Amino acid sequence: MEMIHSDNAPAALGPYSQAMRVGSLVYTSG
């Protein structure tokens, strides 16, 4: 599992990451 973060995207409003990569899948918030 890998946390994905970009300074070019809006900040998350809660205590979670912008996206997570699990194998070949990417789960995004928002």
C-alpha cells in the first residue's frame, strides 16, 4: 500500500490521504 500526495491538488479536509495505491488499483478521495 502506498500513499499518494500532490502539492498541485487541493488539500484533504479530513485526516486522510489524497489517494492510496494498492497493487494496480488507485483509490482517490473526494
